[in-house]
Amino acid sequence: MSRTRASASPLFVPHKASRAEQRAARAGFAEARRKAHLAGTPPKHHTEQTLDPELRSTYPPAGRPGPASARGGKLNLPAHRMTTATASGAYPFVAEGGLGAEGVFIGRDVHAEAAFCFDPFSLYSSGRIEGFTNPNAVLAGIIGMGKSALAKSIATRSIAHGYRIYIPCDPKGEWTGVAQALGGYSIALGPGLPGRLNPLDAPARPASVSEDDWATEVRKRRLLLLAGLARTVLKRDLLPMEHTALDLALDLVVAEAAARGTVPLLGEIAHTLGSPERLDRALGRALGLQAGHLGSAAQDLAHALRRLVHGDLSGMFDAPSTVAFDPTTPMLSIDLSRLGGSGDDTALVLAMTCASAWMEAALADPDGGRRWVIYDEAWRLMRHIGLLERMQSQWKLSRGLGIANLMVIHRLSDLLSAGDAGSRGRVLAEGLLADCSTRIIYRQEPDQLAAAASLLGLTGVETQAVSALTKGRGLWKVAGRSFITQHILHPAERELFDTDARMAT
């Protein structure tokens, strides 16, 4: 369809024309230009004229006309009041007041545009946050989003606040350089390495605990360790007679070591379990009988513990410790990277069990000050009930011992890998999460959002925020209060914490 083109141009106006004639000429030109513009405008489409009234816009593109448009007039709206609890539920990030300035500087509160600091012990002792019942924390995030850098940054900055840092299991060896740079040390364990740890070492008795009570506590810790090791190798729960065999073997070895003035060793426990006559005589004395019938039931236990003495873990836990625990060191890590190469992680889990038991024994002093205990790559622990039980014990004792535990995992669904619903492993894993008043969530994959929202009780706004988080940015849930925080790294930290150095070469 051809389009009409029209234009208007000013005519000649005599120089001696009067003002009235000039005004009339200008008015005529303006009218001619208007008509030309109208002639050049295409006619409106018929469908626009017959548009459904329900689909027509209420107001023109320029906005609502008249005084009600609020352009220069007064807009009167009815007042609305709500409590701060309601406001924080409707706008969880806008209405948040922050945690205060005490503690370790983490970065920037994205919505408040303010510094974000965090100190679990300060929050617990002050009572400012209702529901903050423990100093434990869980950190979850997919690979490459900066969760490892955040864990290392919390550790290094906490040292300046008087904390000490302990990493009982470092499966990838990432903490060795950090510990050495901060004046601490790392113990590397693996086949062919000189380091030795005796997980049956008894720590120094705290001054506030009597000798009898402390002996009972040390015995309980050793029994839990031995049962956890045997359960991991056998891949099943222990039978009642096997528990009794462990009990008797431990008492025999401890008594003999005390008579010699030495410390008990795992190899001696395995040897005693493999001696049916000794166990039967010990059981007979315990029950007041001439002889017992326990030796044959302990054969599986003997072979299970033999793996730590003569198997693929020999040379690490079968001799007295070659290093002593220094409670004054700023950071101590146990490097288990030599054990993570095979597809079967049983050896790694056994080593983590022994190493964590050794370190926990050294951390038993409640007067040791405030300490962070960081479980890196904790997803490897979720499938092993023995390790979960040890972690649960440490989680429960965190307030009494002055310890803040940090569990680092990739996905919240890693907690579900501990077993089927209702199983012992699942209950322990979910209990660890319940005993963490601080949950830090970095970006999760879309198929993991439902599990994360269910386990953490995330709102729709929080779930949407987790799906859109960028690198270094995480959702912090501190006893139900929510923050979006951008972690800020110092250039020296960025260089020290770089886990992608090999990818760049």
C-alpha cells in the first residue's frame, strides 16, 4: 500500500507586512505543517479500533492524567503497620540488620552494603541471636564457586583473633602450604613416609578431671576408635561377642603396657584378638568361670585390625607417635593425599579415623582456648557410620571444649548418601546438620535445589537466590537469619589459596 507523502514550507512574507499579517502567515504555516503531518501518517489498523475492551490499556503511555497521577500532586495512601518478624519474612534480605562488627571479617553484605563479620563464639555468648545454640557450621557449594577459599580465609583470619586451627583430615593436601605459611606444621601420612601416629595415645589429663574419671574417658575413646575401625573394614555392625572381645583385648594390652611403662599399640590389640586362649581366660576371670568361649568369635576382628599393622596401612599407625601434639601451634593439618589415589576409599577412611582420633585426644583439654576443627571433603565421611559417630560426639562436645566444627561438602544431598531414610547413618548425618547453627550455601546445581531447600528449610526467595549466586557469593543462614555475602579475598590470600594453579600451567 502506497503511503502519502506531504510537506509544508514557509512562503515569502513581504518585508513591509504588518505584525498582524506576519502572525497570520506564521499561523497559516503551522496549520499547513499540521495537515501535512496528518496526511503522511498511515491510517490506524482496523484491528486496533475493534480491540477487546478487556485488553485495552487503562491509561495512555504518558501515564494516568489528572491530580491522581502523583506528578506534582499529593498522593495519599492508607498507613500499614507490621512487626519486624513479619517484615523479615516478607523481605528477608532488605529488612535484615546484620550480625554486628565483632569477629572475623568475611566480606560485604550485598543487600545492606555493609561489612559482614562472623564469630560463632561471640554470637553464642552474647545471646543476641535467638536460636543460636552452638558454634558449629556447614559449608556447601559446587566446585569452582570459592567454598575452599572461604574455609581457608576463615581459618587464617581467625588466627589473628586468637583461635587455633586443626584439620584432622586433608585428603587433597591443600592445607599443607597454608599451615606452613602461617607458622604451623603439617603431618603427612602414607606408605613410605616417616610420619607415625599412635591413635591410642592418651592425652594429658585436664586439671579439673580426676584420675579415675579420666581413665574411664580414655578407655571409652579407645573402644569407640577400635569399634569404628573394625566396622569400617568388615562393612557391618559388630556382634555382641565381638564388642566383648574388643573390651577384653584392650584391657589386657593396656595393663601390659602400663607394667612396661609404654603405650598400647594397635598391633598389640590385633595380636591379642588373634590369641583365643588369652581371650578365653580373660573372659573366664571376668565371669568367674574356669574358661570362656570367646576366642573363635574374635577372629574376624583380628584380621580386620591386622590391615592397619601388616596391610596397606602398615607403617603409619603401628608404632609410637613420631610427632608430639603442640597445643600452641597456630595451625596443624594431617595430610592424607597419598591415600586418595585408588577408587576404594577404605584405606583413606581408616587413616582419617586414626588421625582424627589422635587429634581429638589432643583437643580434649577444655582450657585449650577457642579452636576451629575443619573437616574438608567431608562428603567422604558420609558413607561410614564409625566416622559419623565420632563427628557427632565432637559436635555435641563443641561448647564444653571451646571448639567450632566446620564441615565442608559439595552438595547438601551428600548428607542423604549416609543411608536410606530412617537408617542409622542417615539419622547421624541429619543430626550433624541439625547441630549446625550456621549454614553457608554457595551455588547449587538446579537438580540439587529441592534437596537443599528441604534440608535447610529455605524459602522461595532464598532458593531462587541460591540458584543465581556467583563465584565467592553465598547465602549465610545464621540461626534462621539470612544474608547474601560476597567473600572478599586479599591478594596474598588469593595466591596462597589458589587451587587452580595446575589448570593454568
